[in-house]
Amino acid sequence: MSGKGAPIAVDEIDGTGLQVVVVAGTWHAAISDGLIAGAERVLDASGADYRLVRVPGSFEPRSPRRRRSKPEPTPSWRSG
């Protein structure tokens, strides 16, 4: 990686009022678990509400929606 286009560090991100869904595959846990941990750290620090949805692989992001026959009455959001 050259570092070109690297994100600029922001001291504080205000995610208050945001509801975020993190969708992660289960195929390569060593990589996805680290990425999830980083996302959770940033979301917790920002104050955003979030939930994690694990899917069988990287090409099935719609599968949790397909498996559910009825919509969930209340999402299980995690407050940051």
C-alpha cells in the first residue's frame, strides 16, 4: 500500500442517532473478527447504535433478509 488516499484521522466522530448494521462473512474469522472489532470500537466511541449480522460468506449479504419469513418486531440495537 502506498498510503495515497489514506483516510485522515478524525479526533471525534459523532454517531449519535445513527443506527448501523455491520454485515460480516463467516468464511475467514481471523480477518473478519479483527475488522469487526475495529468497527465496534469506532461505533462505540461515536455513540452510534449498531448490530452485527453474520452471513455464510462474502457474496450473500441479502441472505439474512431472505431467511426471515416475518419481519422482526424490534431490532436488537446495541447502544454505543
